[in-house]
Amino acid sequence: MKYLLALFGDESRWGEATPEQQAASMKGWDDFTKATIEAGVHLGGEGLQPSATATTVAIPESGDPIVSDGPFAETKEQLAGYYLLDCKDLDDVLGWAKRIPMAGGTVEVRPVMDYEARGSEAHSNEAGAAR
Amino acid sequence: MLAIYSDETSWWQDTPADEMDATLAAYGAFSDEARASGVLVSEAGLEPPPEAKTVRMRSGAAVITDGPYADGKEQLGGFYVLDCATIDEAAEWAAKLPIGDDGCVEIRAIIE
């Protein structure tokens, strides 16, 4: 089963960290990513630039899309990145989620839609699975 | 990264099967177009929010709860990672997404 781990955190902590703390944090992420690759569960993952660089496109029920600067939600915690993992069950993926090196942060774990089971031939997870 | 937010719970509960199939087909067409253009890096749609678990890191311990991260009406429904020259190009792709009904797409650059 494929799972998305959506990472939410307070980005101001990064800006307040010393270079040494930032380097230690990056090593923590590298170690986690390497562990998921070595375990054969890693399908993809990216870290996002700060939410101040975000652009949001709102699609109204009628009329043209509305493009604005900034993230979707103006909250203390922001979407910071994601991992896409192929795990045998929920316990397995929660074990990985607990190891994410984001002190004070939050990880939302969601199963990825199985398009074939929903009878959609046009849609495939190929691009995701290839990573 | 295009993070898609919409009223997920009511969509899964209230959408007739044929309309759901049509929406999934429209997402498939979007993915095919992005793939053919060479910009598609990765994508995934998510199962409904009630199937989510949330893991919070507090004082070195992981606290696990049922349900999604945010209690809001709009929930994360899926994402695309596209390789575009500019954020404006990514916004043009976002405007083509078949999310409808007041959905929203947050576009964020990826750390290199």
C-alpha cells in the first residue's frame, strides 16, 4: 500500500536555528531518506521552499481561476514537504512516520488512491512509482 | 509541488458514482497532458480524510491520532510535482486542474 506522509511544521524554527543546528537537521533528514531507500519503501519525497514563496490558485465554481501570493492556509504550521512510501500496512508506515526528524512538527499519513480499484483506466500511478 | 485542497469529505460522501468517474478521468487527462509535455515528476491522489492518521512529535515522543492534520472543511486531496521553468508556468498548469467547486491549489518551489 502506498502512503503519503505530509509534513507540517513551524518554518520560523529553521530561520532561528544556528548553522550547526541546520547542518545537524539536514543530516537527520538525509539519514531518514537513506533509511527509507535502503528498506525499499521510498517512492519519492521533496522538501519545500518557505511558504512565503508560495502561489495559490483558487478555482471558483464559475469564472476564471484567482491567483494570489502566499500559501493556502495562514497558519503557524505550514506544509514543509512530503514522503511517498510503499509500506505493507498502516503499522509499518506509522513506524516510519515516528522516525521523521521534525521535533515539534506533525505528519499526516494518508493512503494513496488505488485508481485501478476505482476503475479508472486513464489514471495511473506510474510517474509516482517510477521515483 | 501543487498541493490540492478541497472539501474532500463531502466530495467522497455526496458525489454520484458517474460524476466521480468523470472527475477521476479528468485528473487522468491532466496527468497524461503533463506527462506528454515532459513536466510530470510525480503525483498521487489520496484516499478520504477519515482514513488518515496524524503523528505529532511532542517532547521527543510521537502521539498518534485518527483523522487528518487539519480539522478544516478543506483537506489535502493529492499532489503533483511538476518540473516548470517558473512558478507562473506551474500556476498555468494548476488552473487546468479539474478540482472545481471552490477548490484551491498551493504551489511551492522544491528545495534543491
